[in-house]
Amino acid sequence: MNQPHLRRALGLWNLIFIGMVIIQPTAPMGIYGVISNTAHGHVVTTVLIAMVAMLFTAISYGRMARIYPSAGSAYTYVAREIHPTLGFITGWSMVMDYLLNPLICTAFSAKAAMNIVPGLPFYAWLGIFAVFFTWVNLHGIKSSARLNEILCVAMILVVIVFFAAVVNVLWRVHHDPGFFLKPFYDAPNFHSQTIFAGTSVAVLTYIGFDAISTLSEEAENPRRNILLATVLVCVFAGVLSGLEVYAAQLVWGSKPFAADRVESAFALISQQVGGVLLFQVMNFTLLVANAGTAIASQLAAGRLLYGMGQGNAIPKSFFGAIEPKHRVPRNGIVLVGVVALIGAAGLEFFSGITGGSAYAVGAQALNFGAFISFMGVNAASFTHYWWRGNNRSWSNFLVPALGFVICGFIWFHLSRAAMILGAVWMALGIVYGAIRTRGFRTGLVRFDLPPEET
């Protein structure tokens, strides 16, 4: 108890803002063209279906945080409810997810900054962003939370400007009532197979909500607020994303995007309703969004490594230490920053050789780790509340069961390259864990929970 520990300084709205920044209020904009082409224009339908699907897993996360308010998140839940070895595997998959997220976002931020200030080369911007993101997260949880709140509000303001531009365009043209229902259901282009395929892509809109649970040891009243924040972030992200893509579909319709314009699809729609100025503003907003995600995901990654260090899954003396002044897991945060810098530089080099496919593989590989942890949390929730629990209600059965099945189906349909990369990462983790624990015979999980007092 005399050792430094994480400071409980995050209220419910702090957690919601952090979660929204990790997900990004502009989350569907980057993948809008891909979903639209896949689902034949039914982007809003797929985004809303994906929200319902992810809510099952969000509820499981929140329920498990009530029992184990620990920074170890899914690692702790699975280890304590099912088996320490499976907990380690779940935690190792999360590490892959949480390392790749800031890495990819840092690289994207550097690329986007070059379009605004082309005088500086990519690698210079890369160093600037990596150092800045790490510096923010080393100055305490409240500093990170305040910056996340500013970024979230700024992105929402730009989204409001986009909405205003769309309304201005539609206001001048008369449309029959059926026109406003086409984004949900356009009979000639509605096919269940394409809708389902689009939904599997739209799920990317919500990736990152689970990071809220890694802040359990810094949250006020975590047994209440983690559940509320996780579910509310999913709902807020779903409603906001649904409104964004609904507005975009009213402007663009179900027309397919050319293969070389898919990634800039939303910016093209912005240009159509607001001219070159809104096009540039939207580009800058996507830079801000990725910077915010990099900061927030690095924040969460540091807490995950701290939780695993406390559980002795990785070296406790290094990862389980807290810097006493700002009360942050400094070593883990710095390591994530170094990995983001070196990894993004390597990604850029590799992209130059392969023609840019490395970014797509990186994003898919991120989902490889994310959905393993999602399945693990749903399994832990099922075990605790229904298998071993006294209250075998339909809710305690269906919520985790549906969450597990949906996440498993999505994970099974990832690209082959992502599956190979993920399998290599998991094999390395299993070998490391076996060596560290003498064949998984020694404990991996910290069984004492942190104090809930501030």
C-alpha cells in the first residue's frame, strides 16, 4: 500500500470523452467508400447493425469491470474466470491490438501533416508526433483527459459544419418523402449478402471502445462508471456515425466509388456540399482524429502493459512500476512510443516496396488481436454470470453468447495476410509465456484488486 499507484481522477464524462476519441467521432469517414461499395450504398444500415452487434460485447466488458476494476482489462477477466493461461493469451492478443493502433495512427498523422506543411519530410513529422504523443501521456491522466476532451469537441464541431452544408444543399431541392428512406432501404440495391458483408467492415467504426476498461484503476466508482461509459460510447458512436453516413448517402446516393477514390470518398462528398474549403477542413479533421486516437490508444496501451506487469505476465519490475510524480506507468508509455516510432518508420519503408498494402494489413492485424480479446471477455462474462452465477437469466446467457458468436464470425473472415501475421504474433507470445512460467505452471495474474478510494 506504500507503493505509488494509479490516481483515481477520471469521472464518467472523462471516460466517455476518452472512449470517443479512441473510436473517433469521424470513425466511419475513412471507411465510408469501402462500406458503400460493399453494401451497395446501405452504409447507415450496416453501421446501425454493427452498433447492435458491438453492444453485446460492450455490455460484457462493463459487467466484468464491475467484478474486476483492474487496468488489466480482458487479460484479468479471462485469467481469473477461466484460466491464467487463456488470460495470458488474451492479454497478448490485446498487446498486438494496442501497439498497432498508435503505430498506424502516428504514421497517418505524419502523412497528413505533410499535405499541410510539405517542407518537412515524413520521418521528421513521425518523430515530432511520436514524441508529442508520449509527452502528453507522461504528464498524468488528467492532462491526457483534458486534451482528449478538446479534440473530441473540435471533431464534433467539424461534423456539425458538414451537417449544415448538407442541409443547405438539400434544402434547395425538393424531394419526395421516399428519398429520405433510401439510405436505410433501397429495394433495387438491397441484398442480405452484401448488407452482411458491409456490416463486417462497418464494425471497424467501433474498434477501441474496450480501451475504457483499461482505465478501471483510474476511474472514480469504476464498478458503475466503466459499464456506463463503455455502453454509452458504443451508443454515442453509433448514433453519430449513423447520422454522418446518412447525410452522406443523401448527397451521394448508392453510386459506387472508383477504386482509386475509395479512401477519400467522404472528403469528395464534403467537397460536393461545401467546396474546396470544406474538403481541406475535413482532411485536417481526419488528421486531428488520428492524432487523438494515437494519444488515447497509447494511454490505454500503457495501462494494459501495467496490468500485465502487475500480474507478472511480463516483467513486473519494468512494466508494473508507477512514476511517483504523475502516477503514470512511464516505462510502458515510453515503450509504446518507441514502438510507434520505429514501427511506423518500418511501415513506411515496407509500403514503398509493396505499394502501400502494409497499411491495410496492419489495420486487419489490429482486428485480429481485438476480436480475440472480445471473444475472451464474452466467454468470461458467460462463465461468471451464467455458468457459475446464481442468476441464470436469459440476459446473462444471450448477451455474452451472441457477443462471442458475432466476434468469432468476424474474426474468422479476416484477410489471410492478417491471419498469418496474427498467428506469428500469438506463437511468439505462447513461446514467451511458456518459458516465463515454466510451461504455464506458475501464476500469471494479480489476484488483489486496487483500492477504489481516491
